[in-house]
Amino acid sequence: MGFVKSFKRSTVVHLMFATSFFTSGIIINVFQIILYLGVKPFSKYYYRKINYYLCYSFYSQLVFLGEWWSGSTIEIWIKEGDYEKYFGKEHGFLLMNHSYEIDWLAGWIFCDRIQVLGNCKTYAKKSIQYIPTLGWAWKFAESIFLERNWDKDKDIIRRQIKELADHPDPIWLLLFAEGTRFTPKKHEVSEKFAKEKGLPALKHHLTPRTKGFTESLPHLRGKNAGVYNIQVAFDPNATVKPTISNLLNGEKVRAVFYMKRMSISEVPEDEEGAAAWLHKQYEEKDRIAESFNKTGDFFATSGVERTKLYKPKRRYFSFINTLSWAVVTLIPMSYSFTQLVLSGSTLYVSIAIGVASFFYVMMRKVIAMSEVSKTSSSYGTGKKTD
């Protein structure tokens, strides 16, 4: 066990994972460009079908990190019957809390198990689309990139939601309605904002921003779609915290989900009514979070009806895919790196060190992007936040 732990904590091993991940990402981006230029103008259907597998091949390497490398687990509480009837069989408009560094990754692990991972979409800051590999993959996958300028963003949402609603296969579109990740400092600002606007006070969430939600819904009505209120939680008393760094070190965490599926017809059609409905969902999420933090159970004190526990089994595809990419990328790159180092040329050795440093910096940058900010809050100020 000591050797295994040391192996998983090794910087060299982490660098190998980063090298394989980013190299495969660049290769996948190249294929996406070819698809975009050579297939999409003639057949959006086949463009999306093929791009699903490209996205899956990229995203599932991070799923591997969560469920195979670290051995982390997920548990899902869902109304009995809904899992079999709806999950993975319709478009999902997801309202999820943004409280942890890896809440999105836990969601991806679940999406892999219901076979929609390659069609996961999200609302994201426009700047992310320029990030090589992951940002580019999201752009080709038709994620919705916003400028934090409502006059521009409402047109972007209208146009892209209409496109996504006609997708041939089920998609899951994630909206972090809080607009940014929860931190104590941001929560202070959120509480002040809620008080000024006469909105419900939330203890474990930021006051949701309603415009993106209310603007998106009309274009999903009449489609094969549902609204999913999702709450993900990790044991607040657990020794291992839910961070990318801990997963990379092979540390196991346990994610617990509450998922409530609702028909879009349940949401009022007028903007004011839809906004009030969204606030009600976050009041329920807050009670669920309070109950879990105090008792380890979503239902004990929340007043929410207990549902059925599911523990969907992990699939082998993320493991096979990641291993395959490691073979395809690391063998030739290791050979080239060794040749450069043994060449005796200062220039070639510098190139080898530079390439290794690039992948290491990229890995640290991705980890830093996922980390919860401890700095002052920009929530509610109009500034961009993580």
C-alpha cells in the first residue's frame, strides 16, 4: 500500500498524466477543427454524432481520475421510477449548487454512468473558450459562452438554446445559477444583496441570478426536456477534502447527490413567476444542504420527501480510453524526450526541459482554476468571478 500511495503522489506520474491529457486534447481539437470545417457545413447531425465521441474521449480522462485513479464513489437519491424513465433519455436543464472544487467532476462521473458525458454542455465565461484543449473542446461542443453583459448575453442564449434544443441526442445543460462558486466572503455580499431586494436569505448558497434561467426556458418548452434540481454534497467532516489535488494524489472522496426531476411545464411561463420559482428551488436546496451538513442525510431535517438511493456502477470505458491515450501519447513522447536529453546538445536538452515544464505548468494552472478562491469577493459587483 505504501508503494501505491507513493506512486500516486509522484510528481513524475502526475506529469505523465498531464502530458497524455493535454496532448490527447490537442489531437482531439485538431479532429474537431476538421469536423467543423469539413462536416458541419453539410451535416450538423453527423458533426454532432462524431463530436460526441471526441468530447467523451477527452472528458472521460478526468472521469478516470475521479473514479478509477482515486477510487471515489457517488451515491444518488432520486424519486423511484424517474431514474429509469428520464435520466439519459431526454434533454436535461440542470440547476446545481457550486460549492466545491470538484462538484462539476462528480457530475461528469454520473453523466458517464447514464451515457450522456459526451453531450454535457455548460454556461461559461467567454474567456474559457480560448483556453487550449478543454476550452476549445467546449467551444466545438456548442457550450454557451457569456460575456457578463446582459444585452449581448440574452441574444447568445436565445440563439444557442434554440440550436441545442434540436440536438438529435439527449444533452445535459448545466447552469450554475449562483453565477460563481460559493465562498464565505461572496456569501456575505449575497446576503446583503438579498436583503436589499427582499429575497429569501440563503445559508449555504448564493442568491441565484435568474435572467439566464428565465431567458433559456422558453426555447426548451415543447421539447423533450426536463428541469433537474441537483444538490451535490461531500461530508464536511471527512479527512480528505474534495479537491483536484487530492484526486490526483489518489485520495478517495464520496459524493452524494439529491436529484429532483421536474417537467418544464411546472415552471411559470412569465419571467417574474419563473424567477420566483427558481428562488423556491434554492430555498429547498438550502434546507437540504443544512440537513446534510448536520446529519449526513438530505432528508432528516429538510422536510423534503425521502427518495430512492441509487449507486450506479462505474463503466470501464473511461479506464480503457485513458490507458489507450497514455500508450498512444507517452510512448512516442518518452522516446523523443530521451533522445533529446541524450543528444548532448544544450539546445535539445533545453527543448526537452521546456516541453516538460510546459505540461507541468498547464497541470498546475488547471488545478489552480478549480481551487476555491480565498480572496475578496466580486459577487454582485459585475466583475468576473471563478
